[in-house]
Amino acid sequence: MPTALYSQQDRLLVAVDCIIFGFTGNELKALLVKRLFEPESGKWSLMGGFVKENESVEAAATRVLGQLTGLTDIYMEQLFCFGDVQRDPGGRVISVAFFALIKIDDYSEELMAEHYAGWFPLNKIPALVFDHKNMIKLAKQRLKEKAATHPIGFALLPRKFTLQQLQGLYEAIYETSLDKRNFIRKIHSLNILRKLDEKDKESSRKGAFYYVFDRDKYNQLDKEAIQFL
Amino acid sequence: MPTALYSQQDRLLVAVDCIIFGFTGNELKALLVKRLFEPESGKWSLMGGFVKENESVEAAATRVLGQLTGLTDIYMEQLFCFGDVQRDPGGRVISVAFFALIKIDDYSEELMAEHYAGWFPLNKIPALVFDHKNMIKLAKQRLKEKAATHPIGFALLPRKFTLQQLQGLYEAIYETSLDKRNFIRKIHSLNILRKLDEKDKESSRKGAFYYVFDRDKYNQLDKEAIQFL
DNA sequence: GCAAAAGTGTTTTGTCTACACCCATGA
DNA sequence: TCATGGGTGTAGACAAAACACTTTTGC
């Protein structure tokens, strides 16, 4: 019985918390839920849960994301382990934070109501339980770093999107405005988009061509070092 | 008694493991120890320990580093939480890995013997217990990323060093060779070094001037975005 | 005087930035 | 025909990369 080897050691509660980002076309938002149990019941919170004995930490995060969104195959990345002794007044809990990117339209109104969830613009995050605000801050920073060198922005956009949507996304992530021509030149030079014949006629009379992210083309690149911005 | 709130949840063993890097003048090395307890007693391992109930995860890492090196005030950074169910055959243990940089000369032979420790070049790491090899791999990668934008290399060099030592360090980190003139120009343009009057006469007849890292000058810069390479 | 490492500039190349007008279409 | 967003090119600034010879000094 191998566990006996470590029987003298303290055991801790281990949680996961998920920072879920979505993009509306104008701004980046985070998905928050009302906490329905003590302590701090009734306050806004990240979606989280405890890691079980027979479950890996990543599996716990996937499970929690699935519970809230009904989605599988979500872009998800481990962010940081928050391990302060006093971070949760309900007990000694260490929490591994994950950040996830979803296509905001995939998230149904029903699920939202069911979980008492809401989307909040990143600069209008309400008071949150524990250290969750720090988690969001760190996630935002990590998103910037990551999006600069890896094509993760596509996880936030619909399957087909216009170049202006893509640019708007990067502008939201970097909280800046970009020159249209320079941006498009840069993206095209990476050669990871495929232009469709179809146009989006929603937002202009002329219509803007849709593009899709071409995973095959991307996979041919050296995955570690493409430079978006 | 607030802990009762979460009493239904599983509790896990939580460990920390430290990847300790040092630099000899030619190559980057990692400090490993012989594991003296079961399971896998006798194999090489990272230095680690369990997180206690009343200790933060970072504090546990600092404690473990202090035990092995006798040093305080070590550069240390959280790397990643390894949470697979089967990663440790001795039980369900999740491990938060940290990477640390030390000046290799600060680490005494006596401590080394006492802990059955040894320095290993990064491309000659022996078989290690559990997932420790993955931890080193990830740490190496993180060191590259971090050193490109933050002046952490100084934590690996003696207080005073020559420009060739500094260049040698970056060459070791990036596993490449750099042009001497371009490198020096770049470093000088960052304006974070102070030249001493003293010369190192060990490695040449002419002698090379010593420099020190000037933390004051560095602190005046925008800490998030300097570009080394 | 010679071997061995230290120190020092210039040119070329490529990348990033700033900038403004015509196009296509539906109403 | 006009209002709206879509689409396109060029010139200048700046940073990165390539490249070789002279200096110092202990032996």
C-alpha cells in the first residue's frame, strides 16, 4: 500500500479556478458565477471546484469548464498555482488557476441562467471572492503574452470571421488601436488564414470577406516562435 | 471552525520541487540530489519537499531551497503545477515546480557532499524519478523566455563579471553563438551595467574589465518590457 | 616578438511605422 | 447619388545582422 510511505505528511484541499474569456466583437469579457455556498455565498466568483483523489488537475479543470459551459474541446491553459495559507477563509485550499478561451456564441443563455452566470467586461469586473481578482489580472497579462506569439486568438472568434473582427480582437487584447493596413499585412505574411468566397454583409453594404484559420498551414510553422505583434 | 465547510472534499499531498540552475563559465548546470527514501530511493531527483498545512506554497519552496543550499534571497519563480494522478508511484501527490537561479560558487562543496548532491550539465541529465525530467525541460524553456526580456541572468553570475562571461551565459542559455560586438552594443544600450576599474587577469594577458549589474539603473526602466535578445 | 584574448565601427538588410484615397454596394 | 465600411501601397525611420582588424600584455 504505497500511500503509507507519505503518511506523515499534511494533506491539503486542492481546487481549480477557471478564468473564461469571451469576445463580443467589441470587447473582451470574463464569465463569472454567483457563488452559491459558504463562505462568501452570494458573491461573484470564478467557476471552480475541488480536485478529486483520482483525477488529474487538468482533468478537474476540464470537468469544471464542461459543467459550466457544456462544451468540450475548449482552449485551456494552466496559469498559476495560488498557494497562500489564508487565501480562502473557508479553509486551507490551494488553487490552480486556468485560463480558457471560448467562442462566446457557443455559450447558451440557458446555461447562463442555470448557473447564475454573467459576462463582465474586463474593466468592469465586480468585487470577487478570495484572490480571484488577482487571478483575472494575471490571466489578462498571460493572454497578452501568449497571443503575441501563438495564434490563440482564433479560439475566441467564430469559425469564420472577417479581418476587421480579427483586428478588433487584437485591439481588445492589447488595449490599443492598430493600423488596418499594417495589421493585415502582418497577418497575411504569417500565411495561416484561408480566404473564403463568402462575404459578411451584416456590417457594411460592400461586405467583407470571411476567413478561416487554417490549422494545417499553422502546423507547418515552427510552433514556438511566430510573432503576431 | 471554518474548515468543516469543505469537509466532504478529498485532500491531497502537495509537494514542491526545485529546478536549481547554475553557470560555470562554460555551461548551464542543474543541481540534483540522490533520493534517500522510498519510493525510488537511490535515484537522482530534484530537491523537493511537502507543503505543510500552515505554510504557503512559495514558502515551502523557499524552505526547500534553503535546506539544500544554505542560501536565502535566491531568485525563484513558480514554474508549473504537475498534477497527474499517477505521477508519483508513492501516492497521489501534486507537485508545484519552481525554478531557481544561484551563483554556483555560493554553493559549498560541504553542502554538496552532505546532501549527496551534484551539478549536471543540462544535456547530460541522468535518469530522474517521476516526471522530474519534464520539469527540467520546462524550466529550461522558461529560462529562455524569461531571460530574453528580464535581466535574470545576473542571478547566475558572480557579483562582478566580464562581458565575455555575460555573453557566454547568454550563449549557454540560448544554445547559440552571438556576435561579440552586437551583443555588447545591445547590453550597453540597456544601460544596466556599471564598469569597474578592476580587471580580470585570469583568462588573458591583457585582462578584461569587470562589470557589475546596477540594480538602481534597472529599476528605473519599465520592468516589464526590456529586450535582451 | 609572439600568442591570446580584449576591444572597437560601419555598412547592409530587413522590419516597423505612419499615412490617405478609391471601391463596391444597398438604400 | 450618397453614405458606409472594405480594401489597398509607399516612403522614411529604426533596429538587427554581418563583418575584421588593432590593442594590450605576459611569457
